[in-house]
Amino acid sequence: MNIFEYEKKPGFGSLFLRRKKIISFVILKKEKEKHEAVVLLKEHLEKKLPYYMVPGDFVFLDQFPHSISHKVDKNALIRDYLRAME
């Protein structure tokens, strides 16, 4: 997922940085502390994936946003992620 981040820097009007980052959007089936869930997920993924494929961030949702065609709305996920990071 590509995320464009807006930054103000001295001497620049504005600067957009393009950062590639793997983000995992998670829906918990059982009520569990989010920190505990992140630790368990990271441990599991580190055993199964190369280090560069392990997500850097985990975002917990109640449900995935859907488009009119009932597909997961990726733009809404990015928007929600950026809003949460503010």
C-alpha cells in the first residue's frame, strides 16, 4: 500500500513523501486486548514470512468498509488509517 504523507519543511512550500508500508487491517473475533493481539500476530507472522513482509502497523476494525459493489473499499481503509495517525 502506498501512502503519501504531507510534510512542511523549511524552504519548501510543501513536500509529499511516498512511503511504502505494509499495514494489516484486523477484525478480532474474540474480545482481546489489542496490544496482546499485535504481539501474537507479529510472532506468528515472523515465523511464516520474511522480515520485510511483516506488517509495520496493525489497524483494528469492527468491520471492513465496502463499496457499492460489495468489495472491500481500499480507499476508505487508507483514509481511516491516515485519520487515525493524525
